[in-house]
Amino acid sequence: MLDVRARKNVSRAVDPIARVVARLGLSPTAITLIGATFAITGAALISLGYLAIGCGVMGFGALLDILDGVLARLTGTETIRGALLDSFTDRVGEIAVWSGLAYYLGKQGEATLVMLTILGICGSLVIPYVRAKAEAFGVEGKGGWMGRAERLLVFGFGVGLSEFWPSVLEYVLWGLGALIWLTVIQRFARTWKQLEA
């Protein structure tokens, strides 16, 4: 939802930063890889129980993920390879943070929360899969309540806060799981409707 509605406004806000980064000589690919490194580092911190710091590091990586696309547009270096790398690192980063949380919860013996984490990560992978299939069929595949931006925001704030208020985490994971799978259904239904002969 944020991806669809706010992309232009966010792009305008990030433009000045992207111009500075371009003058420094950093490429969109470098920014993508740095962002992915932050996401994986955040995931490692989460797995060790540093939930708030890990989510903060992950959040910075997510901000860099916005920057790389704007930088590619401003510098005229948008490529199919760049788009593939961006999509690939998005998935790797998201898998990493969910896996880091699952590892941490597993060490705590929280079987229910581990199961909710698995449901969350699986749904988070099905959402872009449905979009990719829709676009392969030549129809629109975006939309739904929990796009990647929303997932990372709720995950970051919810998991980060749970370091100080542990009872929050179960509610966050139930809510994320429900909304993520609702988004899967929304995207599937929208794609199905567009494919009607």
C-alpha cells in the first residue's frame, strides 16, 4: 500500500540525498549491497537477542533500499540487472530478519512464536511471488495491505519494542501473520479477477 501510494513523495524527499551520493561516486549497486549488508547484520543482532538495535540496523538498510532506486533514476543507470539484484537482496534481507527472529525465539523455547514467525516469512515470500506471476501474465500485481514497506515497519517497531515489553511480541506476530496472509489473498484475488476472459 505504501509502495503504491507514497513512492512519488518518498522519491522527491530522497532526491537531494541521492544527488549527494551520486557526487560521492557511489553506484546504485553499491548502495543495494550496503543495504543488504545492514539487513543481514540486523538479522544477526536480532538472533543474539539485541532486538531493538537489530531492528534499527535493519531499518537503516531498508532506507538505503529506497535510495538505490532513486539514485539509479537520477544517474540514468537503471538496468534489468540492477532491478534483479534489488529484488534478490530484498528477499534475502527479509528472509534474514525473520530467520534471525526465529532463531532467537527457538533458543527461548517459544514454539508458538517460532511457528508464527515461519508463517510470517512464508507469507512474505508468497506476496512478491503472486506479483511476479501476475506481471508475467501481463496484469497488475501490486497492492494489498502489507507490502514490503509495511511489513518492515511493523516488524521493526513491533520486534524492537518487544525487547522492552516482551508481551508485545506475540500480538505483533499474530497481527503480522494475519495481515500478511490477507495480503496474499488480496493479491491473488485481484490477479484472478484481471485474468478473467
